[in-house]
Amino acid sequence: MGRFFWECEGKEYIFDHHKRYLIYYRGNFSPPTKGHFSLVDKYINNYNIKYLVHQIADEKRHNCPEWLARKIWKIYIHELLPKDKVILKKCGSSLDVLDYVEDIDVVIYLRGNENYDIKNKIKSTKERYRKLQYKLRERGIQLDYIFLDRPKLNILSASKFVEAINKIKHKRYLKSRDYRKLRQYMPKKISDKSVRYIIGKLSKYDLK
């Protein structure tokens, strides 16, 4: 069975420089924030690591359109990440991973830790990804799991981002301080042009 690493328990994952890794990062990302981005940025500069960002198309969460969430991810990737190391995949099941494991030795399922019950989360995760693990094992590929703590949840969470967007929706014109407040939810080095585009698009929807 795969190994579990919980940052809250001080268990750091040690990468073997002789192996090639695909980090499987799955979520709603409704909308993507700097908290989501930080989990990609944490490992992306390792030469032997690639990412599969698997965006679940579920607009029930915050009512953020799936196409817009994907567009925001594309902006983050284009401006801030090595594009040849990040795959953005729409919808599908966890078995989509199998399409991207050529020349891969280890797949890592990555999640942000939100104060889970560790014992029950391990059990449910094993059950959920049992078939994927079996299929990977057939190809000689290991499946591990990393749960990283999400610091400053009041800043990084999609829920707080949505709340902040909704506070400015009634304004006919946004001031510089409005953009400054909202860009704290996005990656630090994102361009001003992209900040304005993202805020403009999000503010047109009835986010919840």
C-alpha cells in the first residue's frame, strides 16, 4: 500500500533524485487562490517532478464557472510556472492519471490538510484510490500520499476569496485599495493586468 505523509505530524516526504515523480493535485479550485497555487509552487522546481492539476468541474461549490476556474489556473501557469512541467486536466476520474505516467516511477496524491481526522482520512483515501493504486502497481509505479498544512486559512481559502469578491460587487468603480485587498488571495507575482481580469470576471457571477 502507499505511504502517507502528514506535514502536521512532521513527516516530510524525501524525494529520490534517481526517480521521476508525477504529483497528482485534484480539487474544485473554485476559484483557484494562492493557497492552491502554493501547493504546486512548493515542489515544482525539483527537476524530476511534474504536476497533474486535475480540476473537478463542480460549479456547486461557490458557483464559480468551471471554465473560469480553469482560465485562472492557465494564467497562474503561464505567468508563474514552467509550463512544460504542469498539466491542467479538466474533469474526469482519478484514473485519468494513467494517461500521464509514461516514464514515471512514483505518483504522489497531494492535498491540503484542513484538520482532518487522520485515521479516518487515511482509510477513506485508500478506499477511494484503491483502483488507481492497483492499476499503477501493474505498471510498476508506486502511489504515495502527501497532506500539507494550509497556513493562514483566512487568507488562502477559496471561501474567503469569494467573500471578498462579493463585498466589492456593488461598487461601480474599484479603487486601487480594492485591488490590493483582493490580490492577496492570488499568487504574489501575478501581473496587475491579470489581477484586474480575474477580479472583473469573478465579480460578474453570483458567487456563494
